[in-house]
Amino acid sequence: MRVTQKMWQSSLLGNINRAYDRMAGIDLRRRITTASDDPAGAEHMLRLRALLATNEQYQANVASASRWLTYSESAVAAAAQDVRAAHDIALTAADSSNDLAGLAESLDNLIDDMLNQANAQQGGRYLFGGSQGREAPFVREGNAITYRGDDIELGTAISSGLSLRYNIPGSDVFGDRAASFAGTVDWDPVTTWATPLNQFFDGAGLEPGRVRLTDGAGESAVVDLRGATNLSEVRQRIQTALPALRVSIVDGERLEIRDDLNPQGQVRIEDVQGDRTAAVLGLVNGGSGGALRSRDLDPSFTDTTLLSQLRGVTLPLGEVAVVVDGAEPPVKLDLSGALTVGDLRGLLNSVSGVSVTIADAGNRLEVGGVGSASVAIQAVEGDATAELMGLVGSAVPVRPFSALLDLREALENGDRAAVRALLPELEALEHHFTATRGTLGNRLNLAEDAQSTLETRNFNMTAALSEVGDADMTEALLQYQSAESVYQASLLMASNIFQLTLSNYL
């Protein structure tokens, strides 16, 4: 077969192109440019890039939350300064030698500024409107300032399964709250067979399920506790299923399951099919002779709970003194006739302006004032009842705008007595804003810690991505130089061949 000049040229150009493609295909930065280069490595890189993208979104979330918290803290700090200045005005007004008209005008400017802080914005959204960030949350209507936001707290994801709350609703910062303080003593109810299961663990309750129990002799049975309402029913079902077992209450606070017939054997328990009865009760081998003993059942109390069943209440009860709005003399209450928590609350609530409720947690009472009333409970001389029950305390309402508006009204009316009466409330407002700044500061610290963690994670994942996908520079350079040499040689050969002219054939 005759090889023509054109065929030689085509073959040579093909070799040159292949040499060039080989040289151009060597990436001095990336080891993997297509999935075929390293399928396993390419898949790993895809996972790392997805994780990096998620991590970068978390970083953006934290940065946004940090800005919101920073602006919020600044607004609360400015409001605190307004309250401090209002307190100074009240102190000045309490002096009978001072003119009140000019002070009222100065106070009105402070109210306007605090309203501006309550309606502060960040990124076009109001900071203190809850989820209602598009409209001003606080509106001044004559002599009243109304909140139009909601009580929803906003959060953002900062890691898998972890979010950061970055706002405080305006109702918690600038809204009115009645005076309130919680008792300081846990009244610690005794656990009895009649104690409802839904009162266990400070009111969190126990949802009974199915458990597998094994007695000391190794005999097992599945005990269905679903539908049981108290410990008496729990005991009856367990002892019916395994007669060798005995269920008892230890020290008025723990449940114990033991095998008196086989004291050398170990009683065992496990939850069945995803139920969590044993886990929640914390039943472990803690009793003598292989018995099971639960954690402290810590039941909550109700109005029907007998005071005699509260280990934190010392009987007999005596007298306490109640003060509303600083009135003197205090109202003395004889509590000796109370038999239940409800009786006790009824006696305390008989004082006008007082509202005593059962606290949401901690097995104690919460003492509050009605409306704008301040409230205090004091010990009666020679009687330790109030102290032993943990009810000694005092509180004033938190009314940021209402207190300042009341102060302005007192100044306009020349009512110095009303001005002096507002001084404790203004002092409490300063503490309120300081505490709120502390809450925001703590969340800012959490955001900073989260950002630091995310930056470290970002660095580690980027390093891992580089380790998987980046080329070995030395090896890549050698490959490139080799491919370049082949390419240059191909070009040189082509130039020598293609230099033929008509004179070569003469």
C-alpha cells in the first residue's frame, strides 16, 4: 500500500494533537478532574463539598444572628440609659424645691427615645416584634403605648440539630409584667401509692409502657403498665405477673422492686418495643440483695395535696405579714388553719392585690401582685413560718413605658408623693434591662463560640478536600515535563518533515 504525503501529514498531526491533549490534561492543582480519575475519591469529594456548603450556611446563619443580637443589645442598653435618666429626674422631682414642668418635658423626650429603641430595626425588620417584623411593634396612642407584635422567639440553625435563639419578643423587654417572686424552698412532696404518675418528676410525668421483668430465680414476664394512673396500680400489675417480686416505696421518694423469695438473685428490668418506662424511672441495681431502685420520683403538688405530705413545710404553721404597695402596717395572716395547699393559697389570696399560684416548676409557690401592685411577704417577729416556707421576699412590677408615663403624669400634676412611690419601680426597671442585656450577651457569646467551631470545622473539611483532590505538585510537574517533551519532540519532527520544498525533488 502506497503511503501518500497527505497520509504522513495526517498521522503526524494526530500524534501532535494527542501529545498536546496529554500535556494539557495534566492539572497541576487537581488530582481529580473527572470521576473516572478516581471514582471513590470523587465520591468523597462530593460529600465533603456538600458538608462544606452546609457548614458555610451555618456560618451565614450565625453571622446574621450575631448582627441581630448586637443591634438588640445596643437598643436595650440605650433604653437602660433612658430609665436611668428617668430615675434621676424622679429623684430631682422628689425635692420640693425643684420645678416640675421642665422635668416633665425632659421625661417626655426620654419616653420618645425609649419608644425609638423599642422600634429599632436591623436589615429592614423590627428587632422586638417577635415574628411580626414588618410593622412597628410599639405604637403610641395618646397616653398609652401598645404592643402589636407577638411572643414568638426566633431561632436559626447553627449546627445539625442545634439552633440559636436570637431575638427577645418586645413583650418580654418593654411590655408590662406584674410583680412576682418565687418561693425559695422546695416543698418536696412525699411519694405515696396514690400519687398520680403524671405528677412525677416535678410535673413532667411518667407515661407507663411495657417492661420485661426477671425475678431472682430467672423467671421472666412482660408487664403491661399502660393505662396505670398511680403506683398502687403499678405494684398490683407487677406482683400479679411475678408473685416473687415485692414493690415498695423507699424513703418516701423512690420505687424499689425486690425478690424476697430469692434474695441472692438479681432482679432485672428492660423496656419492651421502644417503651421507656424503666429508662425514665431510672431503675437500676441499687437496692440490697439484687433489688432494683428508681431515681427520686420528685412528684409535684396540687391544691389538694395535704401540707402534712410536704417534707419542705414545717408544721404547725404560724403567722406571716403581707405588704401590698408598701402599705403600713402589714396585713398579718394566721395560716395555722390551712390543711392543704389550696387552703394556704386561699388565705394568702384573701389579701387584696395579692395573687399566689403554684409555680410551674420547683415545688414551690409563686407570689405575685395584681395589676401594678408591688407585693412583699415578711416574717412576723418571733415567728419563723414565712422563712421556713421560703416565702420571704418582695417584688415590684416591670412596666417600662407605663412607669415612665405614670411618672410624667405625676410630674404634670405636681404629685411628689406619687413620684416617690415610683422610685422602687424605676430601680427595678434598671435591674430588668441589665438582666436583659445579660441574656443577649450570653447569646452573643454562644454565637461567637459557634462561629469559632464552624471556622475550625470549615478549615478541617477544606484540608480534607485538598488532601483527597489536590495534585502532588512534584509528581504533576514531572508528568507535565514528560508530556511537554513528547509534545516538543513531535513539533520538531513535524517541522523537519514539513520543510520539504520542490527543490528536494530536483
